[in-house]
Amino acid sequence: MNILSKLSPINLFEEKKKFFADPSYNPQFIYEDEVSEDQLLSYGVPTSHYLKLAKRIVKQAFDGKSESDLEKERGKELTREEVTEKIKLFLQMHDLENRFGIIWSSSFVARTSINATTIKLRLPVKFREQDLLGMLYHEIGTHGLRRINYEQQPWYKKKNKYGFSSHLKTEEGLASLHSLIPLKNKLSYTSALRYLSIKQAQESSFVDTYQFINKYIKDPDRCFTSTFRTKRGMTDTKNPGGYTKDLVYFEGLVDVWQYLSKNDFQIDHLYFGRLAKEDVEKAIEMNSEFEPLLPSFYVTNKEKYKKEMIKIGQDNMLDQL
């Protein structure tokens, strides 16, 4: 059983009902298999270096604005047909229309996810114009293309043999940066708030974490889901702790931007596959003639890409670190 399956309580629905019936109740989750503290903390814990920045970003984003206000800034809501059409167009631009199928379902947990052959989207539809472009840049333009390039490498499925490190922080950091490019408001407040929520969960109960997140996410159902993401893996959620994997999004965003800044915002080598930025030189050495498939938002205008990334750095104060 993989870690995400192990982190899914068999009584989640029942405990959610109890919580909404009594907001002072800390859910008591039951799991099929026990999850160790080492597994919950395998991605580390939030640190002061990133926490200070995350607080500044969240404070600036929500200054005089609600989450609803921020959401409306991202353009009009799209229909399922409009979303499907734009995804197919983006796939065609990269000659990938025969590679990925599109599946819609109300049973999916994540709004969007991508694997080797499928793009999964959750119903009901929840996309605005800028959101959708950000998703395409994130899921297909980053995860999808890096996966395809990875499949052509001599170290494909042999990363341990050749001493490659975990790619997750670089993977999600680069994807998170790319999802900000189409947005007028380029503050990375979603990943920053998630980072602060993990810190809160490590120090307090489910109830206290929910109340912290609820200052920013007013919708009760979405607030519960966000709280659960940080407290999953805990049996008695009145205790501090939880799963910290989500911190890779914010830490990765910061670290990858700094890497790109030092490399004139050239992303070619990061697209050699699903690799950490620390392993770029090793990947080049093993396949120096490789020409990666790159996203259209980069190859069509590299100067524009560079300007957008510089603006993301300025708006999120990454250039001040």
C-alpha cells in the first residue's frame, strides 16, 4: 500500500460529520495501516527561512481582500466543454494529443492530476480563465513534458543506481512557478498559506488548525479539506503533528526560482527529465546531446518567459532573499 493510501482514514466521512456537528471536536481517524512519525515527517518540517517569506506573501495577498476576491481576479468561470477544448488545444500545440486522454469524475480528490497517459479532472468544474492556463502550464507544460523527456534518458527507472536524488521539490517548485505565469496577481499565496498551515498543524490540534485556515478559506468544506491535508496520518488529531509533504511546493518554488535566477532563467537542462536541480550536471554528462521537449510558453518567446519569471520573483520578494 502506498503512502497516500495509508493516509486515507476509513472513517473520514463519519468524522467530518462529527466535526461539523461540533466545531470543537477533534476527529479521531482510523487507518487500515499505521503510519509512522518518520513517514509523516519524511519531507521535513517548516523552517524560519521560508516561514518569514510565506507570512509576508499571505499578508500581502489578503490585505483588504477575501479568497473570493482573489479568485474573481482570475477571470470568468469556464464550462466543462470550454476546459476540455482548451486542454486538447494545448496538447495539440505540443503534439501530445495521442499521448494523453482526459477523464472527468466527481470521485477524484485533486482538482487536476496527470500520470503517464491520463489527465484527470474533478467534477464539478472549478476553473477560471487564468486558472486553466496556470493548470496547463503546471500539469502538462511541466509534469507532462518532464516525464516524457525522462523516458528517453539512460537513467530512466535507474535513478537509484546512478545516485540521483529525489526530484519532488524541484518538480513541484518549477510547476508552481509556471502556474503563476498566466496570472495577473502573481503572489504565490496558495502554496504560502499551505506552508503556514503545516507549521500550525505541527504545533496544534485539528480544531486550532481549522480555525487558522478559516481566516483565509471561508468555505467550510474546502477549509476542512485543507485542514485534513495537514493533519492526515494522525489518529487523535487533538495532538500536534501531521503529514508535511505539501511544504515541497513552497520550498521548491523559492529554491527553483533562485536556481533559475543564477542561470539566466534557462530551463532546458531542468527538462532533461524528472530530476532535482542538484542532478542537472550528472544528467547532462550522461546524455549531452539530448534535446528535451520544451513547453510552448518558453520556446516561443524566451525573453517574455524571463520577464515573467523576474516579475514573479519581485512580486513574491524572492529577489530579496
